[in-house]
Amino acid sequence: MIPVRPSIRISWQRSRASHVDEERPQPSYVDPGDPESVLVRAARPLLASLSTELADEPVCLILTDPQGVVLHRGGGDPALLHALDSVLLAPGFRYAETEVGTNGIGTALETGGAILVDGEEHYTGSLRPFSCAGALITHPVTGRTLGVVDITTKAANSNPLLLSFAKLTARRIQERILEEANDLDGALLSRYYAACRHSGGPVVAVGEKVFMMNALAQQHFDAADQAALLTQTREAVGRPDPYTILADLPSGITARLAYQPAYVGDALAGGIVQIREQRTPKAVGARTPGLPGLAGTSAPWRHVAREVLTAVTRSEWVVLQGESGVGKLALITAAHDYACPQRHLRVVETTPGGADPVEQVAAALDDGDDVVIRHAHRLPDDRLDDLADVLQRVQDSSVARDPWVAMTVPEHHQDREDRDDRELREITEVRLHLLHFFPRTVTVPPLRHHLEDLPALARLLLRRAGAGDLHLSKPAMNQLTRLPWPGNIAQLRQTLQTMARTRRSGTVDLGDLPAECRATTRRSLSRMETLERDAIIEALDLHGGDKAAAAGSLGMSRATIYRKIRDYGILT
């Protein structure tokens, strides 16, 4: 009996633990993803050249993404290509070890290194007629795994040179990625210098791994303002279209940030942000008082609180827009309670299945109550017309004190990835039907734009959860301020309530935070990735931080758990 290499034997064990079909597994078909990824752009010319050379040869060249999904298959004679089609080793199919067992693609990804898998070394019978050599492609700057280049042939043609060829191809792709990165950085640097020369003002350049601020920006803004500008410009990374925003800085300056993307061909190199400051002298007594039930002293939060309070004081109808969970209703309620404690404020929900919201608004206004219309964009078009009639009737009437009306809607950003066409249409319809009734619109910032308020928010929310004696340690608080908080204050409240359900007093240390708070990746995770991240964190907790033991309990190799800890940003 031929001895089995340790790396292959361990791979078989992982395959068995994953319940891979030993005879004929069925790899899943998935969308190959972004056709213009860094990997594909760099690999395309090299793969085209090599595929031409290998045409009608008994060798096939395959490129996959980091999940083992085949992105490209080139070369190969008709007999080999037909055989590969029969085992679904073709573009769009995932050749991860968990799906098809031991193979050059999936096992290279699991072990974090190059490997040649010869015929009988494959876990499944349908793959044993082949030999395949897989080599990882990693980003030469960040070290992140980008994919695998695999050389496949019939087992009868196997040769150790296959692995050398795969490694050489992977290295040449990595060299091209580095060249492209240098080209992109050079283009961004050139645009940055041109903007500095022509604008005569503060300029910032931003890219995936680049942040440059010219001397004028450093001279015009103190350290606190520079930190706020860094937070704002970080939002521009990866954005393909120009945009302009106004940012309230800690010093009281309102800065206008105009972003222009920089391209090299079709590749986004980064962007240039030109800054203009708008100094608005504050009127005497313009300091915003502490509003009841709110926490936060940052410049962006003070600005929107002052805007809403001004609208209430002047009986000026107002629209509050912003991401879900930012505190729009809390701002309206607090400002109304402060400025008009003697008046009743009625909140009308537009949730389907409840009482008719238009009739509720009409009844409240007839009673002389002030009204908040929540999520007005959820009303059908015909009901928007009816609501417009109600609001017009109020504004046409001549009474001593018209009722005050506020409305909340999502922010109208068409480039938001999580927004579908239906919601965009709903927001547009609200603007067409109702916006002319509201002379003031206030944008409530997401939590990631005023993270300096998070400690005060945490204390307030813990008190509301009945855990006023529960405190966050400095490392735990620092970790919370590193998170992106896509669900904003609502997500923070839910997280703190979860902690308060298990303890009411004492100190929460870093290790006591929920699993989702102990990883700092900024990309959006799928449901399966979230479950995997949480399982790794729980295994590390169970084994006292021992990565090898945690990997063993999860059926992973040490190389895999180290890679996933890095990819998910898990604190250890």
C-alpha cells in the first residue's frame, strides 16, 4: 500500500468531517462576482497568453477567487475540457474542499500554501482521473488571499513541474498586481499634486491604502478638525462617482468637501477631496441646550439638534432624513419636549396593517396636536396625494397657531448598495408629493460620523436598560468605537440591552463583548460568514485563546483559522 502524505491524510479528514460525497460531489454554482476585480484585471493578459499557448494541449489553466469559485478556464485539448465539464470544474462552480474534498484548489486555500494533488490522492472518486497543482495568489501589499491558480491534467500526465508552473504563474500575477498598484498610486499622486497646485486650498487624497493631506489642510485645521475630516473622507474610499457634502467640525467650522474619483482606465485609483471652509459666526445664545433624553456633544450632533430645535421654536415644518437607527424620532421628540412642553405631539406610523395613517394625521391636526409622520415613504402613491390634501388644508386655514408637522424619511443616496429600486422610488415620490410643504430638511448623521458621542450614548442606553451600574472598561469602549455600526444608535442599543440581560452591574471587559463586537472587518458579511465568525470567537473563548485547539474543535487547519481570524479582524 502506497503511504499517504500527512497533508493529504489531514485533508481527507477535513473532507470527511464536511460530509463530502466520496463518489460524485456536486459543487455549488455561484455568481463569480466582480469581473473587474484586482485579481482578474491583473491576471487577464497573462492568462490569455498562457491559454493560447496551452490550446489543444492536455493541460488546463484555472483561476479561482478566495472561495474557490472558478473565474477562468483556459487551454486544454477537447478531451480534457470534456472531462472537466463532467466533474463541473468550470467557471462559476465552487471547488472548495468543503464541497468536493481534497483537490488542488480547495486544499491550497485550506492549507494556505501550494500543493500538488495526484490522481488517487483526491478524496472523491470522480476526481481521481486528474492531477492538479494549486498555488495561492496573495496581494503583494496587504498579504490578503485573492485566489488560486491551478494547473490540471489527466493523472497519467502528472509531473512535479506542474506545481512549479503553478507557482511561477501565481508569482507573475502578483507582480502584475504590484505594477497595477504602483500605476494606481502614481495616478492618484499625480491628481493630488495637480489639485494642490490649482486649488490653492486644502486637499486630501484617499485610496484603499493611501491618505494624504496637504500642508494647507494641516495649517487650516487643528488636530480635532483633522480627525473629523479623516472620518468624513474615509467614507469616500471606493466611491465611483463625484459627490459633495457639508461637514460640521469640532471647532465650529462648516467645511464643504468635494470628492472627485481618479481612474486609470477602468480601474479606480482613489479620489481627491478639495475642502472649502464656511465660517459661520455663531449668534449670541446659539449654544444648543442639553435636550432631554439625548446624549452627545460632538459638533455634528450639536448642529442637527440646533437645527431641529430651531424648527420647533419657529413652528417651521421640518423633514428629518438619515439612515435607519440614527435617532430621527428621538431628536424630534426631545426638541419638542424642550421647546413646547405644553403641546401634545402625536407620532403617526405608516406601518402596513395598522390604522390608516392619513386619517390619523387628519384627526391629530383637527385636534390641534403637533404631528410626526414616521417613514412617510412607505405610503402608497394614492395615499400620498390624500396626505398632501390634508397638509394643504392645514396650511390654507387661518388659525392663531398652526399645528407643527415633522416627517422622517431615509436619506436619498442613489449609490447606497443596500437600497433597492423600490425604496428609491418611494423616497422620490415623497419628495414630489410632500417636500414643498417642508421648508427645512435636516440630515441626521450616522453614528460612525460622531463616534466621540458613543461613551455618553452607552451610559444613557445602559441606564435605560436598567443596568446603570454596568460599566464598560476602556479597552471594551475603545473596541466599540472601532466598529462601523451600520445599524447606528439602534444597533448600539440592541447590543447593550443584550449585555444588560445577563448582568446589571460590574465592568464589561473586552472579552465580555458579544461575538459580533469583537471583529473589526468593515466589509459586509453574509449570513454564513457571520455564523462562521461567531463560531470561531466562541471556540477561541472555550479554549482560552488557543488557536490550534479552537481550529481542531471546528475541523479547521491552523492555517485556515489564522487566515479567517485575520480576514474577520477578530481580536485575540
